[in-house]
Amino acid sequence: MKIMVVGGGGREHAIIKKLKKSPKADKIYALPGNGGIAADAECVNIGAKDIEAIADFAVKNKIDFAVVAPDDPLVLGAVDLLEKAGIPCFGPRKNAAIIEGSKIFSKNLMKKYGIPTASYEVFTEMNEALEYLKDAPIPTVIKADGLALGKGVVIATTREEATDAVRSMMEDRQFGDSGSRIVIEEFLTGPEVSVLAFTDGKTVIPMVSSMDHKRARDNDEGLNTGGMGTIAPNPYYTADVAERCMKEIFLPTINAMNAEERTFKGCLYFGLMLTENGPKVIEYNCRFGDPETQVVLPLLESDLLDIMIACSNGTLSDTEVRFSSGAACCVIMASEGYPRKYASGFEITVGDDCEAEVYIAGAKLSDGKLLSAGGRVLGVTATADDLKGAIDKAYANVVKVGFENAYYRHDIGKRALAAFSDK
């Protein structure tokens, strides 16, 4: 089969490396891919948001199956265009991708169908939002309605921070039209859990749970990032919690989308907070999370392509989805200065003795050399029988990968190990 994967980051590299293991995958294209992905797929210089060009390429090259990985093309309707052209796809159609494309839609959906989430208010006028904040409980959470590269959420610990966040979104248009409408919601506390789930719109099969590390520096200090590392499984996500989430969140969400005639097929990401009142939804994503994908897929033992095809054609209940009972740890190596200003263009070296998977997120090829070309440059992922073994192995291999101005956190998985030892 000829496979096309839309996207060009670490998530897409992890997806492609796993798809390559399928005996059905004869040829894989990445649109646009990156310098590191080029070692595992043929990269085509078409941007992920250029959905018309993506569909044209798929038709001209007789693509047998497409995987649309990032949020932007999904929300823009890439799957709709591809399916109209006769290309089977993994990923939700535009009317289902709105579950991530609009925070207001997802919050109203949860309210309507009784899916547990934080209490909230919606605002389309800045002055009304500022008036509400005068008496709102602090801390509070301010969210831009639309997509904002994962940066459209502010946890305000003072009234001044909350006011500044509203003004930057609605007056200064920090996120363009995405911030023209906002959600102000209750601040929840408790362990956070990420759960990715395969679904064909009827059956829901959760993947291994994971724990992200968003802050740039050790001890959860520094600025928020797109993720500096992940571990799987998440120790807080016990069998009892998993059962409750399936009953109260996962199946009700799929049923709610069906009731709204927005059947969701693909990967649905549940960002959860385990509060003292039970698990609640912080956010939905309409696709694989990054860097969560870099620890979840290495633990998948079944054929990813078979699963993706089953999600597309509605046969997931008849398809094997099996994960290892082991653990995984991913350490992100970033450019010093990220998530603010940073320098790029430094050669990336991977030692011959590296015994971990290296997923390239931001790199380009130049004269046969792989050069850094982004804030988050790569992820080093190791698997083992238990979490401590996976963490130790990941860090033992991080030192075998290098580029000038690289930095990484030294405590990925520390909280998770402490949680395991508390049990």
C-alpha cells in the first residue's frame, strides 16, 4: 500500500516509524515531513495546511491510505477533501474535529450531555469578560476558543494576570480570530492524565495512559511549552479510574458526537484531571498528542496500519489492539531559549551506540547533514519492563545524541516514580 502521512513533527515521525513495521506498507510519503523523517519516508514539500494540494498529491500518486495527524488540517477539512477524492483516511472529518477546533463547542457538548468538566462561562465581548473577572474565583483559567498552537490557555493566579490574559486575547488579538471568543473556567486541581483512544465512531479502545511535562525546566519550573517529555503508563490512572473514565467520559463523548451527527473517527485525545470529585475533562484533542505519541506508540504491539484502517472503515471491534505491559520514557531535547527566542542550524549527531528511538521534530537536511530547525528538536524514547528502567535507559541514551545549544529536563518521570512508591 502507498501511505501518506500529513504533518512534519516528532508525532509524525513516531507514527511513520510504527507504520513502517506493517507488512502492508510498501511506500510512505510525509507531507511536508522534516530532515529526520526523510530517513523513514519520502518527504514532499507541501504544507500541512494546504489541504487542496494535499488532496491533489494523493490523487495523482494513487495513495491507498492517508493519515492526517495535526489539528490544523483536520479542522480545515482535509479528511473531507481526501474522502471526496476517494482516499480512505485516518482522522475525523471537519464537523467532528470541531471538538478541538472550538473550546466553546466542546464545553457546551459536555454540559449538554453531562460529561464531567470544569464549570465555565463563555464571552464574546471583552468588557463583559473583564466585569465577570472582578468577582471570579482566583486562580482561574482563560482559554481562547480556537486553535492557538497549544498556547491559547492561561492559568491566572492573580486577578491582574486574568485581566491581562483577556486583553491580550480579545483586544490585542494575540491568537488572531482564535481569541475573539473566550472561555473562563474553574481552576481544577489533581493529577493530570493524557489518554489517547482509537475509535471508529462506535467502539472506543483507549491506549496506554501517559503523563506530560509541560514546563521548560526541572522541578516544573519555567515557561509552559509544547511538552518537554512524557512517560507511560501514568501511575495515577488505575484500573478503577480507567473503568470510571470509560463509563462517564469516553463512551458518553462518542455517543454525544453521534447524537450531534458529528461521528468521530480516528484518535481522540482526552486531557483529564483526577479531582477529589472524580475524573474531569480539561480538554479534547482531535488527534494524537505530541509528545505523548512518542511514548504510547512504542508500546503498541499490534499493527498500527490495521488499526487505523479499522477506525476508518468501522471494524475496530474486530481488530486486535494490544499494548506491551512495560513502560516508556521520552526526553525532549530542545534549543536553548525555547519556548522563546532560540538559534537553529546546528548539526545533530546520534551515536552509533544509541539504543533508544530518536524521533525528529524540528530539523532540516543540508549538504547531507541533519541540522536543528526548531524549538523542540527531537525526542529520545526508551522502553523497558518498568518505568524506572525506561527512565534510566532514556537518560543513558540522551547523552549519545547532541547538537550545539541543546537543553533538556533531567527529571522526566520523577513525579511518576514518586507516585508508584507511594502506593
